[in-house]
Amino acid sequence: MSMKVILTSIPDVLIIEPKVFGDDRGFFSESFNARQFEEATGVKRTFVQDNHSRSARNVLRGLHYQIQHPQGKLVRVVVGEVFDVAVDLRQTSPTYGEWVGVTLSAENKRQLWVPEGFAHGFVVTSESAEFLYKTTDYWYPQHERSLLWNDSDVGIDWPIEGQPILAAKDAAGKRLTEAESFC
């Protein structure tokens, strides 16, 4: 097996540690293999889009989700470090409104599987970071929603001091009690 799967406090959100082969020349890692991903996680999905973003320290992106055409996301960092968060928005889930946070970095090479039905976001904790992610559905801007990053009902413990740098849509995110959720 070329990956290790680590369960989180929300069983559907998984930390993936790919096997890394390194020597004095550098390293090699298979970042995704559909067959091995399914065998190791039990998750069978088709990814339809790859995205790449670059952000500066204290940029917080999210917490995003699509109420229709929900996206599962397999996320990783190839430069720098982020604190990555998934919030369960599935109303029938025993973990509804709970969150999982994990540090993803170029150094630890961890990935996070964020299934459909979750809001997702991250804050950059290094000078800058490059963030890559695969999605199971396309981006439909008309269906995109933002959960408020600092909603006290969710209580995410972001590892930042002061105010993060936010896009207008993220600053205007909805509180959990007002947000559209998944049935």
C-alpha cells in the first residue's frame, strides 16, 4: 500500500499520508492513484477538476461549499503550510456542526479527504502556500455558499492572531444557524 489512512474525529473526513521515497537527490511520491485510494479509504469517487491556489500568510479561504452539486475534495499543500478545516453540514449526521482541523504542508505531504456535505476552508500559516485540490464535481458559482469562518456555534480554533485576510464573500458568510445545510 502506498498510503496510510488516519481517521479523524469525524469518521468520513480522512487524513491521507502517501508513501514518500527519498534520498540525497530529493523524493518521489505518488500523489494520487484511484485504485489505491479506493482500496485504502473505501471511497470511490471520480474527480473531475483540479485546482491550484497561492495565498500569503493569514489569508483565510472559506468556509466554502456548494448546496447543489456538492463537491468532495482531496486537498494538499505543495509549498508552505496551512491549517485546513472541514465542517460537517449534513443535518442528519451525528457530527453535524462539528469540525476537524489538520495541518497540511509541503513538508508533511499529508492530504485531507473532505467528502460532499462539508464546508471547507484553510488559513495560511507560513509566509505563503500553494494549495492543490481535486473535486468530484465542477464549480457552480450560483450554488456556492460560505459558512462564517468565526461562527462561535462552530468554534473553530484557527491558529492565527488578529484578523485574517478574507475575500468579501467569506467575510459575509452565514452562521451555522442561518446557513443552508444538506439533508
